[in-house]
Amino acid sequence: MERIEEIMNKFKEKKILVIGDIMLDTYIKGDVKRISPEAPVPIVNVKQEYNALGGAGNVAANVISLGGKVTLFSFVGEDSFGAVVRELIEKIGIEGYLDKTSKTIQKTRIYSENQQLIRFDREIIKRRHFNQKMKEILVKKAKEADMIIISDYAKGTINKDLMETLSEFKNKMIVDPKPVNKRLYEKVFIITPNEDEIIKMTSIRNVDKASNKLKQDLKTSVLLTRGSKGMSLFSDKKIDIPTNAKEVFNVTGAGDTVIAALALALSSGASINEAANIANHAAGITVEKAGTYSVSFSELMSRLQKEEGKISDEKKLKKIVEDLKKKNKRIVWTNGCFDLLHIGHTRYLKEAKKLGDCLIVGLNSDESVRKLKGNSRPIQSERERAEILSSLEFIDHIIIFPELSPERYLKELQPDVYVKGGNILWKN
């Protein structure tokens, strides 16, 4: 946990530049108890109405709530919605450069009992123009920024002129992309498409093949966001990162949270693998909430500390097992390298947990993986593998062991069930 805390404690020092389409998200919530006599539609008795920053505004809000400093460039109108946007930006503490030459984009969502009934959009999609003064400020802020986030919603802010203006800063640019602007993202540091976007950008249905193709075509790393399935990172190698969300309640704004956390982690010295794992935890918090949501620093730190607490040494784990056995809890053990975690692994681990009350995973150390699989392995370090496994809710404890065989730990801990590769080797 020391490494994660070291990274996150640097968040407050970091300056993130966010450029993109800002929106006003309006939420109307109420009860539905009858159908209108005028037409076969529900009548919503309004109980609550509120506004939040959407799009690039939500990205900037997440940077602030996670402890960083942010400068936001976007477009809003001199209209009532624009006034609300500017008020929210000031309240949150975002440094905003907002051109007033376009009408404000607003999305209104109607909910009843946490079920979205309908959404109204007010928007005019057109190419936005950054004047010379704005470009000069943009370049100045880009030089000062630790990372640059391009939040593209294909409403007109992200265009060829903008990307050419900032071309010298692509090495510290993270892009939340839209397929229509694919060619603008060449040679950026990393892009974060979802599954639908990656298919549209490549015309390849297999998302793994599509991600590798996009990585090659654009000469960039790809962090594929996969909703309830978590994420997949395509950089030097492919790494699957399962979601740690207890329940996927609402995916609105999850991509905004991912890119904000990713930018802060990378600029704070995290490796791309570490940053992706931190961003995955942040997204896990977001999807558990209703509506547009900004994850706080304390929430993310708490979630990471909880997951990190699953990784134990032998002495600590022995004490935990002794206490569990006194309470007549059934202990399940499994072990492996888990170097490239995939859906088969997660399914079998989930089934293993069903065999008892506590699932312990013995994880081969880097040294033992090399002895078992050759000098080219592991692809992920033991800490990275342990952190990804710890994000799985059904795993209770993890121990990293240097031996080739777990025999010593099985004798020491005396689990009730030993599962390997999906097979039950023995039960007590």
C-alpha cells in the first residue's frame, strides 16, 4: 500500500489541462403512480431537480475531487444554461476558459425509482473555433500541465485545428475518443475507448483484435473500458483488469472518472499498469452511484486500502485462518501464477469461493514464475498481479509465495478445500 499512497499523495501537486465539450446535466426525479389520460405515458410527480457538470466539465470536477488542480477549456453560451455552468465551475474551484460563441449543451434526464424514463438533449453540433488569444493561452497552459486530457464528445470542440495547435504535447495527452475523430489521436500517449467505440473505429468485432489494430494504427496505448467486465490495457502487453464494483448501478460519467484518475496517477509517477488499476477502482466507485458523480480522494484511497489489505504475509494469514476456524468458517485455497488474468480465471475463482466461506489465493512470486515458465515471464510483476486479484470481491486473502509448490502453506494453513485450475483436488 505504501507505493499506492506515495502515488496518490502527489495528486494535490499535479496540474491537469482538460479540453473538450462541456455540458449541463439536469436530473429530474419523481414518483410514477398513474398513466396520463392524455396519452399512454407515465405522469412523473417531481420530487427533486438538480444540475451537475457533464462531459469535459465532469472530467474537470473529478480531477478536483481527487485532489488535483485543473484548467478547463470549452464552449458555453450566453444563455441561462451557460450561467448555471459558470456558477458550478466557480463553486467547484475549476479554472475555466469558456468561449461564449456557442449555445450551451444540456442533457435532461427524467428518473423514477432510479429508472431513467427519457432524456432530452439541447445541442447544436458544429465546429468550434479557438481564436488566436485562446490558442496562445492553451499553449501556455499545456506547457505548465503535467498531463492533458482531451474529452471528446464529438460536439465540435475537438478538431484538427486544436490538435495541430497542441501537436508538440501529444506525448502527455490522454484522449477519451469518438470514432469520427479517430485520425486526430495519432501518437497521443493513451486513448480510452469503450467496446462500442473500438469496434466502430476499426470495423473489427473482436475487441482484443480491434484494440491491437488501433494501437498499431495510431501508435498509442489503448485502455479499453468494458463496463461491468472492467478494463483491458493494451500497451507493451495486454492486461485484463476486472471491475471491483459491488454493483453496476449507473455508467453515466464513468469514462470521465477513468480519464481523470488515469491522468493524475500517470503524472504522479505511476506506471501505466498502476495508473490503469487506480483508474479502475475509481470507475468502480462511480458506477455504484446514481447520476453524474465525482469520486473523492478519500473514497478512492479507502477503496484501495481495503483491497490492498487482502494481501497478507504468512504470519498474518495464519492468524486470520486460526480465527476463522474458531468460528467454524470453511477455508478454500487455490494457487497459481495468474500472469494474464482472463475471464476463465475469474469464473473459476468465483466458483471456488462458493465452496466455502473464505477464499485464499496463493500467488507465485516473480522468481517462481520464471522457474516455472521461463525468463520471459512473468509479464506482470507480483505486486501488479496481487493488486488486480485483490480487486475481485470474492477473493478474501492473497499470499505471494516464492516456492514452486504451495505444499508448505497447505500443511501450515490446513484449508478445508483445495481447488486448482477449476478442479477440486481434495476436501477435508
